[in-house]
Amino acid sequence: MKKYKVGMVGVGRGTSYGRVFTGHPDTEVVALCDMNEDALNAKVERIKALGAKVKGYLMDVTDSASVEDTVAQAVKDFGKIDISV
């Protein structure tokens, strides 16, 4: 299995949340995206507790500008995105 360094995951309502570690357990850095700030912060803390480097981003997938801005910021923060779920 390919080792991904940076994974970007949309975690609204938990739809992709578990895939970060079950589908690609070697991902070293996780960029989590959600439009609900409280839920996002809780998920960020849960992943941090597992020892992963993680950063949360508020993003609305129904707004293309929000998606473009968030991806651009994640690339700026981490240098690249290897996989997006």
C-alpha cells in the first residue's frame, strides 16, 4: 500500500472520518474539513490524541470558493496534498 504523507478529509457527519486510519493508516498529516466548527474541533482533538499531526479547516462543500480557498490553505500549510477523501 502506498504511504501518503498528507491526507485531506471531509468529515461532515462522520462520512469519511474513519477512512483516514482504516483506508490509509500510514497517513502522517491530516487536514480535516467540516462546516460545523464544534464538530470539527472535536474530531481534530480525537485524532491528535492518536498521535497524528492534524489541522482543521472550516469548509462548505456546496461553495466552490470555500473549497478552493481551503485546499489552497492546506497546500500552503503542508506543502502538498497526497490524497483527498
